[in-house]
Amino acid sequence: MTLTRRTLLQAVPLTLPAFGGLAASQAAAQGGQPASVALDALMTAARKEGRVHSLGMPDDWANWRATWADLQRLYGLAHVDTDMSSAEEIAKIEAEKSNASADIGDVGFEFGAIAKARGITQPYRPTTWADVPEWAKDPEGHWALAYTGTIAFAVNRKRLKEVPRSWRALFASKARVMIGEVGRAAQSNAAVLAAAVALGGDETRLQPALDAFAQVARDRRLIGTNATPALMERAEADVFLLWDFNALSYRAKLPNATDYEVLIPSDGSITSGYTTLINRWAPHPNAAMLAREYIFSDAGQMNLARGHARPIRIAKLPLPPELKDRLVPEAQYAKARALKPAIWTEEVKKLPRAWQREVLGGAR
């Protein structure tokens, strides 16, 4: 018999050792029901589905490779990912609807509320729900940040005589800058906001950053390609604007890793995060719920930390020294501040046109 959502909600909970020995009494309420979801029933249903298709969760991003390998090893879930930006993920889910090919995606903070408002998600609150800060989750469980990141510079110090350690130094330099797809990728959008904050702006005042990047574009130094380890290895840019976890992860894969220094700009940056979205029309909904459950488990959170990302449950799950050493020193985050998603969600809708008009338009 196929297990329905209601069947899962009415079943008796059991301990799930694979999730770090989590006791059933710790389970958070699901879908407005008491804490009574049977994780063994969820695992059974997910195993029956046998696979999970993700969007924007490639192996090299935040160490998703380890989580997909664990889900395959422990629960027999075959996995395939289609890598794309946050905006593309939402567009794909919305376009396919009941002909869905994807089960779960990972999008930037500001895109979680957008996806929920468009009615393309379904809720699931993992059993560690109480450990997730209120600011980082939708009360109904449509989205919740699994990890955070801060915009960093990955600087090719072999190509630059002086390493720019601030936005002002970067804009004053002659460095070639790779920012990615502004308007489509949360990482690229956050880089624009981080620059604005450093130059005296904020979520509603991006003009300082637009003006600065426009000059870089006019100088033919701005590259709108999303960074990859291969592009860093080939030194396609002098400075790559990336989440800290991506900058560190990409550098670790390079044969010329010592060419790069990863730093948080000293005059300001933005800390944001990423949330999973479970497709309302997911062909493998139980596998998608189990994937989210595992991502928020002790093991899943440690996987993210090994990918240089800061787990959202870090206050309840302190990192061992060997994982702390994989991160940028804490002192460099002094001028980084948290994203204000309620404001940014609206502003990011205007960013694609503003970027095309004021930055790329002037460079033609």
C-alpha cells in the first residue's frame, strides 16, 4: 500500500539512529499535528520511491556530494541533480507543475518566500525544527535555511601584486571581477548588496554598488559568468565574488590552490543562507521529505560544515576544531551583517532590470 501524507502523520514515531540518535520525543510538529510522524514509515515510503531529483544542489556546492552519498548508502535513494540558479529553479517548478521532474531544490534566502507565495511548495518540518532559529524558517515549513554564507573575495594573488581587502580597494584596482548572473543567482544578487552595504547603501539603496560595478563593466573587467573550480584554475578572473563556503570549497579542489586567498571584505559584506524547497508536485515526495530530514540532522549539518558552510543548527551543534579550521577566521566577519529578507525579497525583483540598464547597458 502507498503511504499517504495522512498515514505518515498518524503513525507512531520511532527513534532514528542514522540521524544522530535523535529521540522521538524531540520530533517537531508536522503539518499542524502533534509530534507523531513515524520516521520509519517515511523511510519505507522513500525507499519505495527509490530516487530523488534535485535542482541547484550539485556535488561541489556546500558538500552536497556527501549527503547524496549518505542517502544512497542508508536508504537506497538514487540521485540526479540539475544545476541552475534560484530563479531558474522556481521557473522550472512553476512551468512543469503536475508534469514535475524535480523533487527538491536549494534556493537563496529571498527566494523561499517568493516560491511559497506562488504556491509551488509543500511544507515539511524536520524533527530538529526547534533548533532552527525563528528568523531562518517559515512557520508552516515551506522553507528553512539549512546553512548560511557570507560574500567573500577569492583573490588570485599570483596575478595581482596587491590583494584587495575591501570593496573600495577592489573597485579602485584594475582586477577582472567575476560576479555571476546578477538577477538570476542569489549568490550574485548578494554580492551586489554586499558592495552596496560597504559603500553606504542597503537593501533599498543599491545605487552605490550599481555605479561602482558599472565602471568595472565600462572598463571591460566585469564577467557575468557563474564561477566554477575550472574557471578559477584557469584564472578566468582575478577576483571571484562568492559565498565563503563556495570560495573555500572551490579553492580546495584546485591544483593551484595556493594561488588564491579567500577573505571577507573589511568594509562590509552580507550574510545570508539557502533553503530547500520541496516541489508541490514532486514525483518522489517522501524521498524529498527524507532528504530535508537528513539535511537538518546532525550528520547532514556536519556534511555542510565539511563543505565550508555554516550549519543553521551551529548554536545547538558546536563544530569540532577540525571543522572550524576549514572556515575563514571569525574576526574577518566583523563588518558582515545579516540580510533583511523581508525588504530584499521585494528589491531583488527589481534588480535584473536595474542591472541590465545601469551596469551592462553602459558597457555596450
